[in-house]
Amino acid sequence: EAQVTQNPRYLITVTGKKLTVTCSQNMNHEYMSWYRQDPGLGLRQIYYSMNVEVTDKGDVPEGYKVSRKEKRNFPLILESPSPNQTSLYFCATSRAGTGGRQSGEQYFGPGTRLTVT
Amino acid sequence: DQQVKQNSPSLSVQEGRISILNCDYTNSMFDYFLWYKKYPAEGPTFLISISSIKDKNEDGRFTVFLNKSAKHLSLHIVPSQPGDSAVYFCAASYYTGNQFYFGTGTSLTVIP
């Protein structure tokens, strides 16, 4: 079964305590992205990766790091979380489309609800 | 600044009738548009897309219309079913195709 898994699904932490949210996919997709969803702001892209060792900033990358050492995994790292990073986070994957761009048909994970106090 | 806007936070429709969800965008460089559906406690799922070279794309009960001059797209669902009740997001990307900009979502309720 095609799957995008995220762990943990829920996390409550304190300001400044480093954390990692993992994302894994079994579809052999080249592209992976991280989004955050906030009320009144919709989904905003944090980082994306076009393949192993190739990552780039999305719309709201400040305060986040990513790495893509393996094709199937794309962890999101918050080195020093702050309360404004309290949000619902989604990982998404997609295959390569035509013309050197990714397919718009992204497969999303179930989400990770993060609270930073 | 929000480049993709969904100005209606919610919409209620009777079962069997047409649902029309609207989306506006500001960046004229956008050339690819998508709609996603999201149920509570799940991630969004892809619904339908349209390239800027087209003005209409159909997939079963779902049709997306694109009006480039007005920078407006809409999603029509006919006939609407209770299972269509969800939050719908429109999204857009431009030539690199690697960054996606989402709207704030419209919550659709289909009343049986």
C-alpha cells in the first residue's frame, strides 16, 4: 500500500528543545516537501527536496532544517523550537512530472500536531 | 502576502445540487493549478488539476474552470454528495513546479 508516514503524530514540547519530525514514503518518489497548516493561512511550504542531497527553501523556511540522505526519508528538524512554530505539519511526496518539474499530484502524510510552550 | 485566496471560508449545499468553490490568485506567473480535498485528521488528497493552456478540465463529477484574464479558478461538483463534505484547498505553482502556494481552504458541507 502506498504510504507516507509521519512520526510522531502529536508532540508537545518546550521552547528551545531540539526536535525532529520524521517522514517516510514507500512510493520511490523523487520529490518531498514539508508544509505547515495554520488557521487563516492555509498550507505553506517550508522546504522541498528534488532528490537525495538536493533541498531548497519554500515559502517559510525560517527556524527549520531538513535533510535528504535517503530517497525514502525527509526529516524536519527544529533546532530551537519557539511558540510560533506551534502548528499542524504535513509531509508530502510526488513523482517527477513533465518538463523537469514535479507532478502536482502530491501524496500527503496524516500530519503531526506540534505544540511548543 | 497570500498569492492564492479562497474568500469563502464555508459553503453549504443540498445533496444532489451543484457545489461551486472559488479561488483567486495574484501571481500571473502561475501556470498550473490544483484542488485538494481534506477530511479531518487526515492529510489533503489530490482531486484535480489544470494547466494554464486549458480553461476546463473534467474528472467525473468534478470540473475545474480557469479564467486566466480574471486570475480566477473554480471547482464544480455535480451532483454533490454527503461524502464530499470536507475542506477544499486550491493551489498553484509556476514554471519551476517545485513550489506550491495554497489557499486558506473552503469548508464544504453537503446536507442530505
